[in-house]
Amino acid sequence: MESARDQFLNYLRVERNASALTIKSYADDLTHVTEFLQEHTGRIPAVNELDVAILRSYVAWLHECGYARTTVARRLSCLRSFFRYCNREGWIDTNPARPLRTPRTGRPLPHFLTTEQIGALLSAPPRNTMLGIRDRAILETMYSAGLRVSEVVGLDLRDWERSEGILRVLGKGRKERLAPVGSYATAALDEWMDVRTPDPNARSAQQQAIFLNRFGRRLTTRSIGRMLETHILTAGLSQKTSPHTLRHSFATHLLDGGADLRSVQELLGHKSLTTTQIYTHVSTRRLRETYEKSHPHAAAGGRIG
């Protein structure tokens, strides 16, 4: 099984062009099931020795150990993909993971900021320092274009078409999309470009990054996370706020403003409309809260005075 696992991970890397994070997630899940098999059977069987009964015992063990339903569902998805690959390679005749039932998982609503909270966050970076100017440009760009943090750190100078007001963004699966940039983000980017100073000794790939660290080199996702932690404290926002919160806020505010779901899907770069539909639940919840707060007969026992 270990050889099949290694070939599957290489397939994800080379043929599917999966991200390093995705590959690590698959590797961790397959290592976990391999360790289970080693402990409970005394050896690691070949893929053609695995059947539904063995995999059901693994799933039952996951539940007994108290793993979250989302974790169980993710590991089952990994197993289905792995055995589908093995079947295509001719190592097994059928996919033993296919009959396994995925546990129902309640999808939590994404955390987002109100427009007032967004304003407080965008005002938090100092305007009189180079890093403050950079931080504001990053936050404005993330909110204006709904970018993932990995997409932000991957931006190069050639990706910003200022005259067109767009960014060329390389998203998941290395799929490119065009992300409009609003006037506030454009102004913040212009201000950053005036003070942006790349390290002349760095490699070209480092120098070409739009957003640089204090040493003049490309930022990392962790650096942006630490930067945000500083500014959410200044703005007095919830500690649940993360870089992805800006993307959630972007989508929620678009729908609140009347944007159609298909357009939001395109702007977010979602492959499936189902992924985008979670934001309709957020908007519906906000609509209900506004109604209950404002309408005299909405709340229980409400009366007209």
C-alpha cells in the first residue's frame, strides 16, 4: 500500500497540479489509515487485499475515537480518491471505499465583518510608515477583490493591470481568473508602489512580488496572518477574524448589495456554485435579524404601541 500511496501523491503533484497543502493533507490521511492497519492487523496489506469490511472497521474506529464528522468525511473522501486511482491503474478491480457512507456534516456559516468593522480594520494600519502603507494596501486588495491569502502572496507586478482596474489571480488548481480592483484598493496600491523597495540582491521571483516583507522579499501567508492579528487588536475585532474573513466579507457584502450568485461565484473563483451558496445563508440570516429588530410584529409578543 505504501508504494501505491507514493505513486498516488506523485500523480496529484504532477498530473493534477495539486497544491502542496492539498498533497500534504492527502499524505497525512493515508498515513493515518496505514498506521491503523499496521496496529490492528499487524502488517500493512497490499491495496488488493483491502475490502469494504476492513475500511468499515477503520471508519468505526474513527467514530469511537471521537473524531469530528468533518474529519471522518475528509478521510473517506481521500480513500475514495486513492482507491479510484488504484482501480484506474489496474491494481484493484473495484473501489472498496465507494459503499462507505459519509457522515452528515453541518456546515458552519462563515465569519464575516460588517461594513463598519471592515472600515475599522482598513483604518488600523499606520499611514506614516512603509509597512503600514503596505498593510493597508494588502487589506484593501483582499477585501476589494475577495482574494485568498495564498493568492495575495503570489501576486507579481505583471499581474496588476492598473489601467483596466484588474488583477490576474492564480487560484486553486493554478486556475487563473480576473479580479476587479476598486478605487480604494487602487489608491492604496498606488501609495504602496511609491515606497515599495525590493531587495536588489534577491532572486527575480522575489523582487517581482507586489507585496514585500521588511527585507524587500516576497511575503509568506504566515506573515500576512501575523500582520492581521496585530491590526484586529487595534481595531478591536473578534479574534475569530482571519485573512479568509475578508474573502467571506467580500462575498457577503456583494450579495447584500444585490449581486447575483453566479457573478459572485465567478469573482471568488469557485468551481462549483454549491460552494458559493453558503453566502446566501449568511445574507438570509442577516435579513432575518434586521426584520426581527425592525418590524413591530416580528419578535415574540411584539405589539404596536
